[in-house]
Amino acid sequence: MTGIEVAVIASVLGAGVTAIGQLQAGVNAQKAENFNAQVAFNNANAARLAAVEDGKRQSRLSAKRQGANRAQDPDKLDLLEDNALEEELAFQSIIHAGEIQATGFTNNAQLDIAKGKAAKSASRFAAAGTLLGAASKGFSASKPGTPLTFGAESVGG
């Protein structure tokens, strides 16, 4: 086996190892982003649950205040009705704020998933480019009189 053949084989093997590494890096990046997405989905769920619990707490406090208002002056129905509307608005505001927070977490999760898919796709293109580059060098080296170049060095020719 000539030096050129050894160099071509080494080049192809090196490109293969590099391509496998690039593919694995893409898979690992996608796994990491999917994990981040799952954390964000969990945070969204926690934000919704926290908002519901805060809303329940608000409703309990509201019922106490309404009872105290009725006990003080049961004849002021307008005031009691206004207070009831304000208490419901406070409850709905708590739920809405939790949903806004959850939406932010969900959007981040979807972005993480997209970044993972993009990383995996990019790794496939990088691996294909590496293999095509090695094939091109191997083809060039197979022509008699064409030196095989590795950086500043050349073999054969």
C-alpha cells in the first residue's frame, strides 16, 4: 500500500469519525433542548396551579370580607354588590396573571423544541459536508500526479 493510499484511507476514516461526532452532537443538543422544554412545560403547569390556589385564597378572603360588610350594614345592597364584583375581578386577575406566565413558559418550551430540531438538522448537514469533503479529497488523490493536501502538507505528487 502506498503512502497516498494510506493517507486517503486515514482521511476517509477521520471524516467518518468526525461525521459520527457531528451527528451525535446534534442528537445530544436535541435531547438537552427537549429537557429544557419539559422543564418549561412543568413550570407552565406549576404557574397555572399556583394561580388557581391563589385564586381560591382570594375567594376565601373575599367571602370573609363580604360577610363582615353584611354584618356591618346589611341594608347597603349597592355597596355589597360592588364589593362582590371587585372581589370577582381580583380573582379573575389572579387567574389571568397565572395564565400569562404559563403562556410564557409554554412559548419558551416550544422554542427549545425548535432549537433542538434545528441543532439535529444542522448536525446532519455538517456530517454530510464532512463526508463529501473527504470523498472529494479521496477522488482528487486518486488521480495520478495530484498531491493529497492536509493543511500545509502534501503527500505524493
